[in-house]
Amino acid sequence: MERAQLTAGDWRLLVAVTALQVATAAALRLLSLESWRARSLRSRNIVRLLVNGSDERLVWAIEATGRRLGRLSTCLVRALVAELVLDANVEPVTLTIGVRHDTGGAFEAHAWVARCDRILIGATGDEYVPVVRWTNGQRR
């Protein structure tokens, strides 16, 4: 989408999602993942009032701002923000962290968010072995 085509609502959404990604990235440097998730999910209702839209618009905003934030916006940061802002009342949202060895033997991790087995944020997790999954905030 070109800048000239963006509405005031689009800009508001982009600013809000950018702020959430920056805050999440900073918090992950200070807190454990479990601690950050617990704190952020307690504020989910307030965040959802400030950052709302369809799944498609929210995913678009997360991905668009994430590309511009560079290394600050990792797959984990994007997945945590998506888990926070996507409406879990419609259908459950599942955040998964998986691991694999790449072709050179290096260990890699990846995070993604899915709803009804459709990945919303993050590339396909097919090559990754899931280590942890949270559905609507609950570890399983």
C-alpha cells in the first residue's frame, strides 16, 4: 500500500503497532519471556481498545512496521505483539516457538502465530520442531 493511500486510521494503527514492537523488544531485554507474556496478557483488554482492527489489518501493520524496524523486530517480537492484539475471542490464537538445525548444522529458533492452523505471523513452521505452544495465553 502506498503512503498516499493510507488513511488516518491506518497511520494510527501503524504508530500503535510500532510502539508495541519497540516496547516488547525492550522488555525482552529486561524480563524473561514468561514474565513479559504474563504482564502483557494482563493488559490485553486495554491494548485491544487502543489497537483494533481486522486480523488482516493487524497482521499487515505488524509486518509492515516490523520490516522497517529491522533487527529490533524479530519473529518473536512480532509473534508476541500479534498474540496480544489479535482477537482471541473469535478463534483461538496459538503462538509457537520451534527449533531446527539449518543446512550448516547451526541451531535456529523461530516463532509464529496461527489461528485454525493458518499461519498469520511468521513464515511456515513446517521445518521447525515445536518446543512450546501457547493457545490464548495458556501453555500446552
